[in-house]
Amino acid sequence: MKLLRYGDHGAERPAVIATGSDVVLDAAPVTSGYEPDFFASGGVDRLRAAVERGDLTEIDIAGRRIGAPIGRPGKIICIGLNYRNHAAESGMAIP
């Protein structure tokens, strides 16, 4: 599944694209947004089940703004050495 949010900044709505599909489905019946509580409470499993049952309505987001998929991430984890200069600065082999 691909999670996405669409709409005006600050008023994005959740949507999902099922694996192997290009159809965008409205995820609002399952969640109001992809926030930490959604992930901590089994939200992905509930969303996957709703997609598989065909419970979600197809929506057209053509011309709509696509926002970041996660509204308020709890933390951002960066992985080092993913840039040539960073590897060189660290004295490490270039990946």
C-alpha cells in the first residue's frame, strides 16, 4: 500500500493506493490522518483490511496538492553515508 494525503496545506485528507494498483481510495472511513496513534494502534492492518474488503471509495485527486504522507512524525531518523561527501568527511569508503 502507498499512503498519501491530499488537499490544501493544513487540511489534507488521507488516501491510499493499493499494492499493484493506481486507483486512489479515500481512507477517511478508517482514519482522519496518518499520525503516530494510527500506526501504534494497528491502523495499517485496519486500512489494509478495508482495502481488501472493497470498503473504500475511489477518488479523483487529479490537480490536487499532494502533501507529505505522515502529518506529524514523532521523529526523523537519518542514515549516514548516503552522500559521497559525507562518506569522505567520515573517512569511510564511498558506498
